Amino acid sequence: MTKKRKTEEELAEELVCSECGETNIQVKVWVNANNHKEPKGATEGDIADNWCEDCQEHTEHVTRKEYEELQTTNDYEPNISDG
Ligand SMILES: [Zn+2]
């Protein structure tokens, strides 16, 4: 087993691009207009405030865990069993 810098739990909570799964993402953050400091927190929920450097477009940001779930979901055919 190799030692990782981040625990699996931390990685799962890390935000990634919902399109490419990379962490090279940015989000708009409100700061004090006078000194551009004192961040008031990132805007949330608006895809227009999200940016992925890799996709070069506005994408949804999800946790790595959610991303992996998305991939799993996409891989599966709709499970319509007539059994
Ligand atoms: Zn991306």
C-alpha cells in the first residue's frame, strides 16, 4: 500500500469537474471590493460561477464521490428487467 497525501475520505469530499473529473476548477468568490480580500465565501449553485480550466467552460462541480457515482450511473444501461 502506498501512502497518499490525502485520505480517501478527503479525496471523496474534494470537488471535481462533473465533465472531466479533474480538480483544475475554479469558482467565483466574493471579496471586499476595496482590498479584494476578506473573502465572503464562494457563490454556490450557479453553474455560471463555476469554471473548469481543463474543459474551458462552465461546468457543474461535484465531489469526487458524486463524480464516481455519476460515472457508474452512466455506465449502466437502464435496468429494465422484465423478469
Ligand atoms: Zn472539466
